[in-house]
Amino acid sequence: MIFVFGSNLRGYHGAGAAAHAMEFEGAKDGCGHGRSGNSYAIPTKDKKLQPLSLKDISGYVSIFCYYAREHSQTPFLMTPIGCGYAGHNPEDILSLFKQHNLPNNVFLSNTWKDHF
């Protein structure tokens, strides 16, 4: 299962799910977007570590959903990206995934429950 986490465009994975991805799932320092190791980074912050707009995140969500569909035999475990340090509302983030038709092989982690 691929661990999906919120990242920043600088590729600094110092806290939260990003730190877990770096320590346990093969995320690479300096890789703020896409697949590395057993993880997939979706940017929710810019290179200066400021939150991205929902519109900007939506573009990265679209790319991720395409990637997940192209790898339909691979399960993905999605953490609540953008809902922690980036400060976005969980409902807004989930609506982005709905807009891009979240593939069936993407599963929400149990940590989403903490936001509802």
C-alpha cells in the first residue's frame, strides 16, 4: 500500500505524516511531489512553507488521481492532506477528491476520523 501524505514544494518532510513518510515509507528529502519509495506526496504548501490555495491543491489532486487510476492494482492509503499544518478544512479537501473522481483503489486512513 502506498502512503499518501501532504507535502510542501520544497520537499522538506519534518513533521506529521510527512515525517512518517520520510522515516518509514521511503519519501525522499527534496521530493515534494509525486511518488518516492512507498509514498506519494501531494503538495499542500509552497516552497516557503506557506499553505497553497485550494485551487492549487486541486491541480495536484488531479495529477494524483490520474496516477492512482494508472496504477489501479496498487492500493493507496490517503492521510488527511492539507488539514494539519496547511490549515484547510477537511470537507474542502475531500470535495477536491470528489471533483476528480477519487479512484476505487484509494482508501482514507483512519486519521480522517479525527477531523469530523
